[in-house]
Amino acid sequence: MAGEEVDRRTARTRAAVTAAFVDLLLERGYDQITVSDVVERANVGRSTFYAHYTGLDALLRQVLTNPSAPLAALVDGGMTAEALTPQLSHFHDQRRRNRAFFVEPLRGLWVRALAQIIEPRLEAQQRARRVASPELPLPLVALQIADSHIALIANWLSLRASAPPAAIARALVAVTHAQTQALLGWSPDGPGAS
């Protein structure tokens, strides 16, 4: 029973810190936020913040994990266009409020965070296909794929006459597949290909 209370308290603290951080991001931008700002807004102590996060970069990576996970899953076929469409609809509906995530410096930080999630998926694919190391290093391939994901979404959200979210989801699936094949030199019919 006591463990459940600690878990709930931890979850509440993390939720408060995350909500405060996101609100501050949207109000001021990443470069204008300090740990002091976050703990004041979240009404938690500085030591409590550091008990959960090593700093603002760690908190940002955690915040970016949820929207990044479905995009990363495109790399190994773990996400379909149909399953991705609701997230893209949410991005579209919230585009004015969340525009800070699609412009620098947050856009670049998001690309790097997404690439860190993509790279292990590429490594797993490489092992499953039983192929030698690709000519291009996996971190570079992961970064390129992540950059193209965020660029397509950001460009789509900036247009006034926009394509439907389902079309963007289908494009993301196709582009991810094509980039993975091209950048890694994997034949769709090669060893371990599905």
C-alpha cells in the first residue's frame, strides 16, 4: 500500500513538472526557461526536480518521447498510417499552440531526440536481416530519417491549404521505408526482408 502511494506521488510530481515545463516552453521558448522557472510553476522543490531529472535537457527528452515513439516505430513497420493518423490530426488541431516544437531550437532538439529512438530500431533490423554494417553509419541514417519526419510534419503544418492527416501519415510511411532502404542499401528482397 505504501509503495502505491509513493508511485502515485511520483506520478503526480512528474505530471506537474511536465505540465509546467510544456506551458513554459510554449510561452517563452526553450532558451528562456530555467530549472527555477519550472519548479516555481510546478510548485515543487529544486531537489525534487533533480530527484526525477538531471536537468532541462533530460526533461525535454522525456516530453518528446510520446510524440516521437510512433514516428520511430515507422522505421521497423511497428506503426501503420492508420494508427499514426490520429496523432497527426492532434498535431494539426494544436498547430498554433504547439508551433514552438516545429521551429528552432526545439525542432532541432526534437530531431536529435527522435534519432536516438530510431537508431536502436535500425540496429535491430540490421541484426534481423543478418547484414554487415551499412556504408553509412546508423547514427547518421537515424538523424536523416528523424529530420525528414519532423520536416514533413512542420512543413505540412505551416501551409494554409493543407493535405489531410491521413495523406501525411501515408507519406511518412512511404518516405521512411524508402529512406531506410536507400540509406542502408537494403534490398526489399534481401536477407531478412519482409
